[in-house]
Amino acid sequence: MRRGVGAALLGALIASTETAGIWTIQSGVFPENTAGLALHTRAGFRVIGTRERIGRHHDRRRDVVLIERRSPAIT
């Protein structure tokens, strides 16, 4: 059940970075986390690439999708 908590938190993070004058923010998401990737995409993030075996989860090395958002409010 979606309640918008993730979107609210990500929105607050984006607002705080723009207030601080930060132009680019980056994140890493496991490729299987399609909901997380969709959330970031809706917030203006784009996929930069995949870092192979850089993450660790349950004692396994995992690929991580690198995503970034460049603020249109900061020039």
C-alpha cells in the first residue's frame, strides 16, 4: 500500500539540497528495486550507469544502479 512517505522524504531531501545551493545529488539503488528506481525517476533522477558488484547485501556483492538529479533551480 503506497502512502507517499518515500516521495515526501525524497522531496524534502531535494528541497534541502536546493536551499543549500547543491546542483547535483546522486544515489545508488539495487537494480531489482524497481519501486525505488521509479520513485527517483518521478523526482527527476536519471540513470547514469551501473556499478558492478559495488554493493553488499546479505553477504553477497551486488550491482548498484547509479542515478543523479541536477537541479533546474541551481545555475
